[in-house]
Amino acid sequence: MVHAYILIQTEVGKAAAVAGAIAGIQGVTRAEDVTGPYDVIVRAEANNVDELGKLVVAQIQAVEGITRTLTCPIVHI
């Protein structure tokens, strides 16, 4: 299982709506609107890196109001 944090920038005033829409996507375990350089931080999981990429590109980035994403896979060193 691969886990990742996805940092999201949104259009002005869209953070809460984006977080709410993303929270309902399968594979997303948490989605919260925050302050700072990113507007929403998401925790997601997938069976492998390829599935994680498909989750981000096909589902999360398709949510209206998102302007940019940064995916940070969790590593265990």
C-alpha cells in the first residue's frame, strides 16, 4: 500500500468546496482546508504508485476549482 499527502492550491474562495468534493473520492482518507501556501491537504492511499498517479490525475485534479497539486508519497526510511 502506498500513502501520500497531496498539497492543493485552489481558486480564491474554493478551498472548502474542493476539500468537500475530494473527501468523497475513494482512496482519499482525509481532506482538509488549511491556511498557508496550499489551500487543501489530502491524505490518500492506493495499492501502488501507478494507482496513486491515476487517483491524482483522473479524479482529484478533475475537481473544479483546483489550480495546482503537489503529490508527496510517504517513505519509510
